[in-house]
Amino acid sequence: MTLPYAKSFLDIPGQVALLQSRGLDIGDHATAERLLAQYGYYRLSGYWHPLRKSALGFDGSGKPAIVYSDEFVLGATLDQAIGLAEFDRRLRALFLEAIERIEVAIRVSVALLLGPRGPWAHRQAGHFYPKFATQPNPRTGVIPFHAWLARLDDHEQRSKEQFTTHYRAKYGGPLPLWISIEVWDFGMLSKLVGGMTVADQQQLASSLSVVRRPLLPSWLRAINHIRNVAAHHSRLWNRSPADQPVPPRPGEFALLEPLAKDSFAHSRLYAVAAIMQYMLRIIDPNAAIEWSDHLKAHFATFPEIPGVAVGNSGFPLGWEASALWN
């Protein structure tokens, strides 16, 4: 049962007063107002959430759960929330940097795989798995490939890149694969890989040393989800991703063995970080070393806040020393 929303609008001074009334040390009043105007109340609420009082209770379905109060723990400060927000901002930038390298490499691989079959092989249903290419989704009634093509047309028509405007002026019609793929977003790319035939998925997975074919579409979807979180400036560091990657099995990947045995790490951000690092080691070993170094250095700056542990990110104790990151 839902309740009618009855809260009134609060201006910045009102937000500061509310936080003070709940026990948050805001420090200098003028600075607090400036920070709330800069970051936004609800954006910061995700970062001061772990600073609130909590107790064992029950969730909406009656299951035992940690229930958070509106009141803050003794000693909680606005500066601590800002510290977490800034840590997260830089973390998002690091993830986007690594995702760019993976995305570009996958684009090239897909173009090289499908390109020999013709300039518009990506528009031909016969090159893809029937469930994706010809069968309607039982829930929506839409064929996934048709929805993908509609999105493709939209991206191509809206593109103002020099190479697309030149092509349209000289040739007209849909862009050939090796041009078109440069205007796709990661979501389109991962969806097309998910719709490939078993043989094509296997070839693509093998080129990335992904030993079990179904892992690749799952991993790309999970990376795309994190990319969207980061690109939209949402909280990342302690997120439990909505689209989690299929985990490796014990004994399947030597470098990912710790992840295969750690269910908590798999449910948090670390799982995507680990598979990204694994893929980077294949795609660009130098980039993998660079990203590893930057990530280690950044995690060493995690703000010291009583009751808030960096381990909530799923990065296990001692991850920096594991073979994957060295």
C-alpha cells in the first residue's frame, strides 16, 4: 500500500536546518548552504545514508533487515558525506576511462567479425540468433532486432560526426557497418553481441580469452550498466548493480578465482571491476597496468569515517596484491 506524498518544498536554508535537527554536524552554515546548492540534497543523501542510525528490523515484506533512521549517528558530519561524494566522483571517472578502452576494442572486433559478410551485415537478420532476430518478445510483442534497428536508425540520423555527414552527402542510405558502429552507444553494442549466433559469440569470446561463451554478453551488459551509472553521475562506490555479471566458476579463470569464491564481491562493484581488468589485460596490457595503478592509488584515499568501510564496495581485503591486479 502506498501513501500520498505530503512533504513540502524546502529551500537551501530549510535543508540545512533539517539536517541539523537530525543531528548532522554541518560545520560553517554558509559553507553548508553552498555545498547543498552545489551537490544537491538528494544526490548527497546517498552519501550520508551510511551515517544515519540503524537497527535490526523488518523490510516491507516482513523479512529481517537493517532499518535506517532519519537521525544521524553521533559525530556524523556533512564533510564526511562530501568526502564520500568526491571519492565517488573520481571513481566514476576511472571506470569511464577503462570502459572507453573496452568499448572501442569490442567495436573493432564486431566490425571485423561481421564486415566480411557485407557492408550492411549488421542489418540482416540472417546473421543473428533467431530469438533475437525473428521472434517477438512474448511480453512486448516486439522483435528485439527490429527495436535495435529503430535505435540504430535514430543514432545514424542524429549523428553530426564529419564522417557520417560526408557519407550521407556523397552516398545516401544507411551507413555501412564499419562507419555505423562508430555512432553506436555501449548499450547497442552489448545488445547486438547478445543477439549474435553461438558461433560468432564463441569467436568473439575466444578473442578475449573468455572461456565460456555465455559469459561475454552478460559481462558486456554489466559493464554497460556501470557505464550508465557513471555517465549519469549516480552513486557508484557501494552500489549493488542491478545487472550483475554471470560469475566465473571455480577453476575456470585463474586470475578471477578469488571472485569465483566470493559471493559478496560478486554482488557489488568489485565484480565488474574484476571482469573489466581481466578484459583490459587481453585488449591492452599497458592500459590494464595503468588502470590498476590508478585504482589502487584512488582506493588508498578512501575517507576515514567511523562505521563506513571501503569493503562495502565489494573490493575484498588484499585485492591489490592478487595476480589480477599485478
